[in-house]
Amino acid sequence: WNISLQLEGALKLGDDYSQAGDWRNAQIVYQTAALEILRNYETVHEEESELVDIVNRCVEKLKPCLAAASDPAEREVILRGLFDVYRWDVDYGGITVGEEVPGIILELATHEEKELISEWVQEAMPAGGTWSRDYHRQIFGGFLLDLKRDDLDDESFLEICRKTGRLQDLVARLLALHRIDEALTQARAASDNDLLRLAELFEAENHGELVEELIHDRSKASQERRLVEWLKQWAIKKGNIPEGLRLAEQLFWASSSIAGYKEIKSLAQQLGHWEEMRPQLMNRLERGRQFSFLTEIHLLEDEIDAALKTLSHSSGGPGGWGGSLLSIRIAKAAEKSRPHEAITLYVEAADRIIKARDRKSYAHAVGYLGRVRELYRDLGEEKTWQNFITDLRDKNRRLSALKEELNRAGM
């Protein structure tokens, strides 16, 4: 029997109570269903998404129950149930169970109730220094800050941030208080990933130059590519195009990409250096035998003859595994200006695919052969096509499935 169907029946009972204004019994049904699912979550063989959905529906339905409750003891029971759902999700690692709970509590709980829930949060907060416990402290710390926001002075706020590892909240408040040196001290001790996040806060407070120095120093000792990316974008934002170009080149040679090539081209054109710079870049790629990448560049620049030349040097040649997908792109690009070269590439691709020996591959190969037929027709070389397809059929006469695909395509 599907447990989800049983739970749907329970929720229907809770809905009946809600419609009748019997909020107390409705609350009992919803809360019991939600907590029972979580209590047995690891043992119930259901789709996780279905169980999560049911719990979240229970949480949603508990909101009007809390809004309607006036008895303090009854309200505390509901709040505790909501908090237990929230805590379960944090402890489990965050799978969006009860994600509406903090908002409901912050909206509907009284000041006194928020103080009580703050105690629950602090009791739930783990000790220790593992990654998991640090994560839990940060999540609980964020909720604690929201619960106590109206009562916290700056120092109390900062203290909670320090104890729970809420680094971004800590630095944001320090910057807002113009305690720049303390903010820099925190940023200096941060991980590469956290430093990049903190950089946004410094920029927002017009202290980008200060964090630039930190990131520049960090980039010398770190392998984190995003540090150099940040420095590059910062240089461009400041209008320092030469520095932006230098860093773009550094990133490009560390890991070449078409996006990197486009960026270098754009920056160099702004400086009027592209005509001089491009041959040097292409020569260096050629010396490094990056022929496939050179072919990509030639395709980007619509340099078909050059693309055909570098393709012939790429991994395995146009017919090898390294050139297979690239060769088809070149074939499509070459159809108008170099139709015979395009035919050669399509034929090589079809031959390679036919060797896979399955019907799906044959259909794929026949698609390329269809382009060959069209190109021969456009060239007025239909006799050449007939000779070619006759020869191909003869070479593969034992492949009945291929013959069927050719027949289906009128070949």
C-alpha cells in the first residue's frame, strides 16, 4: 500500500477540520503527518520528492493554524513542530524540507516566542569544527540573526556572526560601521571562495581598491582561476584595458577557449593591437600543436580554407575521433565555397559511422550521405553520385540493415 496515498487521506481529514474552523485538530493532523514522515524518512520506500512535497504542504497548512491560535501553550506546540521540521532539514543537509518555516515564524511569532525559538536554535547548534558542523552553525546562525534582529546592537550582531561563521554578514556590518581594517582582517583570513564573495561587499561600499590588493596577493600563491578572473574584470571595469588584456591572456594560455579568444580580440581591438597580436597568438597555438583549437578559431572567423588545413593536422586527422564532430561543422561551413571538400568530410564521417554496425548509426550515416547527394546535384555531378552510392552499396552488401536505411532514403 502506497504510504503517500495514506498520507493524502490524513491531509484530507486535516483540510476538513480547517474548513470547519477546528484549527486545533487540523494542527494535530498536519503536524503529526509531517513529523511522522521525517521520523521514518530513511525507511519509507517512496519517491523523496513526494515525501518532501507532503511535508511542505503540511507546513503551509500549519500557517493558518498558528495564525488562528491564541492559547500560548497551543501556539508553542505548533511553533515547536515547525521548528522541528526546519531543524530536521538543516541536520539532513538541506533538501528544501520546511523551507517556508523561518518565514512563517518571523511573520507570526510574538517577540516572546521569538526569544524562546532563539533558545531552541542555540541548543540545536552543533559544536566542533568539521565542514558539516560549520555549515549547520552558519544556517542556524542566519536564522538566529533574523529572530533577534530587533534586539541586537552592533556588537551583539557581530558576536553572533563570529560564533556561527556568518562571514558575509560579519564583513557587511563591519563595512557599514566603517570599520574597514577589521573587515580587511576578516577578508585576509578567508578562503579563496569566501574572499571572492566578500569582494562584492567591498565593491558595493566603494572599497574595491582595498580588496583588489588582497586578491592580487592571494592570486600569486593560489591556483584558483577565479581570482585572476576577478582582477581582470576589475581592471576592465576601471577602464584599465591594457591590464585587462594582460590578465585575459594569462587566463587564455592557462586554459584556452573560444570565449577567451573572443575576449582577447575585443580588448586588443579597443587598444588597436589586434592586427599585430593575432598572428603571434596563432603562431603560438600552432607551435603548441593545438590544431583542433586553431580549427575552431578559423571556423569562428569564417576562414574555411585555413580550417580545412588545420583540421588535417588535428587529432587523428578529419576521420579520427578527435576530428569527427569538428569535421562535420567544417563540412557544413564549406558547402558553398568548397563543396568537394565538404563531400569528402561527409563521406569520411559516414564511413566511420557505418563501422559501428547498428541501425541507429546507419540512419545517422545516411543523413550525411543525403548531404553528399544534394551537393553532387548542385554541382551537376549526378553521375559521380550514382557511381559513389553504387560502390558504397557494393562494399557493404552484407549489411542488410544499412541497405534498408538507404532504400528508405531513396538511395
